[in-house]
Amino acid sequence: MDYITFILTATLMTLLCLSLQAIVGVYAVHLFRVYASKQSVAQSLIQSFTAIALVMLLLMLGNLLQIIAWAYLYIYLGEFQTFKDAFYFSGVTFTSLGYGDIILSEVHRGLSPIQAANGLMMFGVSTAILFAVIQNHKHLKA
């Protein structure tokens, strides 16, 4: 992979991941606002927990979709023959866990740190959205 193709591929994947997380994040916040606006003060802590848990699940779904997108890129590039291996590598890289038991070929190896940085950024975005939802939830304010 030449340098221009490498930069273009990495940039497009990062933009795809940001777009996925933005769409999922906006949708999660929207659902939470709709749900929270229908709650009365008398409603239980369990209902508040349920709403926040739904936001968490949607945000994790966004991260999972990004891991899958990277896995398919690695299959497309010929790095892995099975989705199972590509998904494992992508998940380990996206979370910055980095076992190192599977690595990309030298020609594509530079994508790994970009995916790891992308994963860190997306988990940061997820955390920020979740924090904002919790902080602004009327039943959780002191």
C-alpha cells in the first residue's frame, strides 16, 4: 500500500467511525430525551436506570459496528481469511488491548495504531455522551 492510499484508507475509516458514532450518539440522546420527558418525578430509579442503560447499549453498539467495519477492511485487504480472526484482531486493536498474538503484514501494519487511536477517541466520545446524559438527567440531579 503506497503512502497516499494508506493515508486515504485510514482517513476514510476514521471518518466512517466518527460518522457511525455520531449517528448512534445523536439517536441515543434523542431516545433518552423522549423517554425522560415522559417521566414524572414519581417514577422509579429503575426506570431511570433503564433509560441510561439503553443509552450505554446503543453507544456500545456504535463501537461494535466500528470494530466490524475495521474487520471487514482487514478481510478486504487480505490480512485475514475469516471474519472471526479479523473481528478478534479489530476488537483487540480498537480497545487498545493489543495482545500482539496476531499482527498485520508489514504493508498494512500502520493501520493498527490508527485503529487503536480511533478506538480511544470513539470510547471517549461514548463516555462524554453518557456523562452528559447522566449529568442532565432530571431524576439524578442533587
